[in-house]
Amino acid sequence: MHFVAVDSCLYVMCSLVFDMGHLNINFMYFYKEEVVLWMNTVGPYHNRQETYKYFSLPFCVGTKKTISHYHETLGEALQGVELEFSGLDIKFKDEVMQTTYCEIELDKAKRDAFVYAIKNHYWYQMYIDDLPIWGIVGEADENGEDHYLWTYKKLEIGFNGNRIVDVNLTSEGKVKLVPNTRIAMSYSVKWKKSDVKFEDRFDKYLDPSFFQHRIHWFSIFNSFMMVIFLVGLVSMILMRTLRKDYARYSKEEEMDDMDRDLGDEYGWKQVHGDVFRPSSHPMIFSSLIGSGCQIFSVSFIVIIVAMIEDLYTERGSMLSTAIFVYAATSPVNGYFGGSLYAKQGGRRWIKQMFIGAFLIPAMVCGTAFFINFIAMYYHASRAIPFGTMVAVCCICLFVILPLNLVGTILGRNLSGQPNFPCRVNAVPRPIPEKKWFMEPAVIVCLGGILPFGSIFIEMYFIFTSFWAYKIYYVYGFMMLVLVILCIVTVCVTIVFKDRTSFYFGYMAVFSSSLGIMCGAVGYVGTSAFVRKIYTNVKID
């Protein structure tokens, strides 16, 4: 088991490094050099998440048995991308006339499998030079009684110089499915010169009319106007209130001690001895804040990388990049969580470090573990291999935990000393009863309306690309929305200071992570605001 863990950890780190460096590699071919056709998944067109291995259907394999290269990154493994060699012999610029590459012995079981796939509108996905290709398994007649299988894959590959820039598939050779017959599977390859640049070869898969629709621009403009209005409103209310309070407190400082003792403190100055009191659960609170700061760092960095590198052009590269960045930013988690815990007088910093380091990984891995059981039960391609799960655990133990420890030590030593502008009273001040609309449950619900309103249109586009056949590529919009979300969350927090299993599993992880990130952003912004206003007040 020790060797398995070490090998898995080495595999993960190598695959992460390889995939990060793989982004800038141009795929160049010599004349008649091997071009690999990979078979990926098959599944119903109406449900992108329900996918199975291509050869889970009784398709046959070509005659070629070996290939010269293959790689699988961590992101591909986690997304269920398990490419299988088609067995078709394809060479660069070498045309192939229609050729039979195998025959299917169609017994009753195989026919039933194909019929089920056709009835459920199964499509399959293939890759040539990382360019995806989709084809339909077959079709039924108008009455739905007879079913036909497409047996002829007609490939047309475009090249520009020594690079492949375009791939098209035409399915022909419709054959009726009759038990106890032999079905010949054939293919052909035609090469054509193309003017498409290698850098632009993925443009045909994008959908500008969908992602750059007027509603998308309108949502950004609407969110931007919301930010201006909200920031202006908060600034006007707070500045007017604070200006009056500062003037009143300055007048109090000119009184003698007897007059000051006869007066009572009022306004927000009343709680100066309690506002910086440690939270009731400092360990969990500090871990959540540290995790939220890390998620924000990961989101910001990954969006920047995606804007520069076009990560959608590489299978699994977005997920691999996110994992790599999350592991590398673990010191951020330790620094903010450890320093906050030390400021609140926490003594069990090692336990806090472990909670902070494994809070998000445990949530994500726990959800993935549950979903994985379902995927394994249905033999779906989304099932994560055991070796990959061990590799992810190795990342948590040998990368995330040590880096989190470094961040925690730095946070405790550099900014872990309490430096509050006001001293904390030994005895907590009694809290008066609040009106119903000031209760925490109500504030939590109302406080989330404006942040949600600023991002829900963008969430629609993101989830459409995740759950449907769309490629999300407008990361500039995502960066603007992230900035708007942070500003709205800070403003709102200041104002309020005082398929089924797959779907809910993934959405729970996303919602929890987004909530933790927004909570951390809101706390950091509000904490800076509270420190500022109390720093300007002279308190005995």
C-alpha cells in the first residue's frame, strides 16, 4: 500500500505538471505520421452527464493493436475521460478509401443493446488531435419498429501546414439490426487543405450567439449599475451617520471628566468593548475564513489563466489547473485562518490547521465518493478509478497539508497578535432583544438576495456549459462578475452587520464553496471597515 500511495502521488504531480505545460504545445505531424482516433464515451444526447465507455456497446475494434503515444491527466481521470484506441489506421495526409475494419457478430444480446441505445438517442464522442467529434449510433424508422445502425464513419480532416485544424464526421451505411447476422464496420479518411489557423481551430465549437447574446451584456450592465447604486447608497448612509457620530464624540472629548461620566455612550460606540470579542466557535470560524480566502484566490488565478491560455481547448485542463492552483495556494488558507485563530486567543492551532486544510477537500471528496458509488453501480464512465482517488489523497497529505502548515506558522507569527483599536471588556455586554427582521436567519436569507442577483445570469451560462453541450469561453465576463460579486457582498455584509444524485451532489459542492468564499470576502471587508471606524474614535 505504501508503494501504491507513493506511485500515485508521483503520477498526480507529474500529470499536473505535464498538463500545465501541455497547454502551449503545438501538435505537428510529418507526412504519414500516425494520427490516433480515440473513442471516448457514449450516452443519451439529452443527458450529458450520463456517459458510458464507447465499447460498453458491442462495437468492434479496428485491426491496429498498438500506438506510439498516449497520456492521461488527472483532470481527465476525474472527469471520466478514459480514451480507448479505436484500432483504425490513420496517417497524416494519407487518404483511405472506404475500408472494412471489423465485423460485428450480431446475436440477440448485442442487438438488444444497440436497440436500447437507439431508442434513447445515444450519441458517441471521439477525439482526433484533441478535437472532439460526435456521431449518432443509429436511428429508428417512423413507426419505431425497425432499428438501423450507422456502420460507415466518413472522416474529413482539414490541415494547415503540418497541423490538424478541423475534423468532420459523416455517418453513412445504414444497416437494419437483425439478430444472427454479421455487420461490417467501415471507415474512410479524406484530407483537405484548410485556411483555419491552428490557434482558431476551436472557434467552430464555440457559440457566440449564445454566450455573447444581448442578455449577457445586459446582465453585466445591470450588475454594474447595481454596484454603483449599492456602493453609493451605503457610502451616503454610513458617511452621514459616521460624520454626525464623530462630531458628537469629538464634542464629548472637550467635556471634563465629571460631565463625561454623567453622560451615557450611545450609538455604535456603545459596543466598542464587545465588537472585537472572539467568536463563539473560533476554530470553525477561522477555518471557514481561511478556506474562503483560498477559494477566492483559486477563482481569481484560474480565471486569469483561462483568459490567457484558453483552457477549454484541452481535455480536463481546467480541472487540472484548478487542482494545481488549489494545492499551491494552501499557504493562503493557513495564513488567514491561523492568524485569525491566534488573534481570537485560540490555543489548539494544530487542530485548527488540520480542519482548515481538509475542510474543502473533505467536502468535495465526500460528495465525489458518494457520486462515485452511483456511477460504479450504473457502470458509468464518470466512475473515478481507485488509483486516482489514492492520488488525490496523496495531494492532500503531502502537498496541501505541509503548505497549509507553512501558512499557519507565518500567519501566527506575522499577524497573529491581537491589534484591535479597542480593548475587549471582560464581561460581555447584555444584548437587547432584536426585532424579527434582525434575527440571523432572516438576515442570512435577505443578505443573499443582492449577491445572487448580481451573478445569477452568469451562473445560468456556466451551468449550461456544465450540464449541456456548450463550451464556456467568455472568462472576461466571469472576471467582471467575480469583482462585482465581491463588492456587492462586502456592501451587503456591512449593511447587515449587526440528475438527481449527480445534480444535487455537484450543486451542493459548488453552492457550499461559493458560500464559504462569499462569507470570507464579506468578513474581510467588514472587518476592515469596523477597524477603520473604531480607530478614529478616542475611547478611554
